[in-house]
Amino acid sequence: MVKRMDPGRWGLVACLGIMLVGYAWTRPAYDFVEYWSSAQELMAGRNPYSLEGTLRVEKALGWPQSYSWTMMNPPWALPFVAPLGLFHSYRLAYFLWASMLAVLICLAMAAALKLYSPDRPVFPSESFLSQGLVACTFVPAILSVGFGQVNSLLLVGLAGFLWFENKQRYALAGACLAIASVKPQILFLVWLALVLESLRKRRWQTIAGSAAGVLALAAIALTMRPRVFFEYSQFARSGYGSRFFPALGGMIRLATGNHNFLIQFLAPAAGLVWFGFYWRRHRDNWNWLERIPVLVTVSVLTTAYGWMLDQVILLIPIAAIAAHYRNAEGEIPRRAIVGYTIAGVAIVAALFAPSKIPLSFPIAPLAVLWSLSGLEAENPEKAIPALDNPLCKI
């Protein structure tokens, strides 16, 4: 029998909805304004990557900066944001967009918890849907919804990939992972592992599904704007992205005063070295459900370009950790809850720190990686010792 959310949970959902309505009324800018302006330009038949065009749209909204806030996602991300160009009301568009992201994040979290604990709920008193509300306790997830960031699609794509992979629906798994290509650099190690695993097993359905998904999205973008790839290449060469200081590479740039953009690629280089050892150790018993938590965490930590909000994808390893404790100890221990809370407080404190270096970026992935390493130490044969999880035996 499927549990239903009780009135208290629905009351919480209603309060969250009211908060979104109130926040939408303030016409929040970062980061939703970049998708809004690019979509408005696209649907008007203009270049969605034009710095001048997007700035003009943003200035009409009262944008306070002298530079534009233009989306840097590749053209195959445009089909997801293009519907925003159909709205005349910025407030309404933001409310519907943020509400959709909140629902998707909660559904992806609920699906991840079900994947890692299929026989019993991680939170016994909760329904399938209300379990997903635990995502609202993760700071990057809250901020991702508040900022209207498209990175929530990474979480949806990866959760869908795991769901269909474990049902041996490999083409659908690949198609879901194509959704995560809106920010391909965040999960660069996952893409590499997909290629190597496909070559090792000579099974091409998953990678073919991903390629087909990306090509379909690109075809839609080309239908809307035939010159869009040329315009994106011009935008990429403009140096717009090099003035931001994200991720570990950006922290190094700020700390050392080095303005060479290429220094940011030291971090993914370290991630690739780590992956070489990890792949060599686990390639013969590769199971996506077991390997994804560590793979995602290291990929996020060592990405060349990413913001703290992109760490919403860490909800997948967090779900795996919570499920492990539930299956191994019967409940999530207080020490894990305290550690999770401390990490959240540390992220918030770092966000308001006076330092110009983005100290908030490494806190969550390092905390998750530390937890995962502790679980692997308990059972070195598995990244996530899922014990009685039948999905891990597929």
C-alpha cells in the first residue's frame, strides 16, 4: 500500500509555495535573469548569446550591473529554457520555473532514496513523495531553486540514468543522462566512465542513447536558431567566462593572484589522475549504483568550472549514505545528522565570509567524500556497501 503525505507535509509544501510567490514578487535577478534574457532574445529571433542583447533585456528589468549576465550553457540546453521566452511576466515565469525545479529536485531525491533502499524506506514514517522533501535541507539545493539555476537538471538526468540503468533499460538510461549535458563539465568523470565501460563491455545502448538525446536537443536548438552554434562559438571566444572565479581552480587564481584562465584545469587534471587509479581498481566489478556516489563527488570537487549551486547533484551520494546507514544500522545515527548539519552551517557561514575567495565551494564535496571514504573503509569491495540491496546484484 502506497503511503500518502499527511496534512502536515502538505502544509509544509503550501508554505514553501507561498515563500516562492513572495520571492517571485521581488523579481529576483541572479541567476534566473540569464535564462530569461537569453530565452527572450531567442524567441524574438535574435542571438541568445549576445552580450549586448541580453544586457538590454536585463536593463529593462532594472539590472544594476554594467555587464550582462548571459547563460554559458551550450546550445543543446536552449530547448529547456526557451519556453521562458513565451512569458511577458518575469514574476510569473520565475515562480513557475522555480516551482518546477523544486518539484524535480524532490522527485529525484525520492527516486535516489528508493534506488539505494528498495525494500524499506530510509525514513519509515514518510511516503515516497515526502521523502524527497529532505532535499530541502541541503543548502545548495535550496539556493539552486532560489536562484532558478538550470543545474537541477543534472540531478534529474543522473537520477533517471541510475533508475533505468538498474532496470537494464540502457538506451533510456543514456537518454536521461543527456539531460545532464546542459553542464557537461560538472560530471566529466561520469562521462569518461560511461565511455570506458561501454568499450569494456562492448555494450553501446547507453552511450548511443546519450548521443541521440544530445543530438535531438541540438536539432531543436538549430530549428529555433540555425546560426546558434556559430554564435555560441563566438561567445565562447569572447573571454566572458574567464572573468569569473569558480571551483577550486578559481580559488587558486584568487589566492595566488594568477589571472591565467588555464590554471583552473589543474583541478580536473588531478581528478583524471584519481580516476585512473579508481577505474583500474573497480573496472572488473563496475556497478553504476555503487560507483556513482564517489565518482560524482570527485567530479564536482575537481571540475574546471562550476559554482557551489551546481553541488545540488551531491544529493545522489547523500541519498546513498543515508540509505547505507538505514540498511546497516536500522536508522540514520545522530553523528551523521550532526555532521550533515555542521556542514550546512559551514556552507552558510562561508557564503557570508568577508574573504573574496569562494570558500563555500569545497565544503560539501569534501564532507561527502569523507563520509564515503568511511563507508568504503568498512567494506573495501564496494564504494557503497548496499548489503541486501537487490539492485546491486543486477
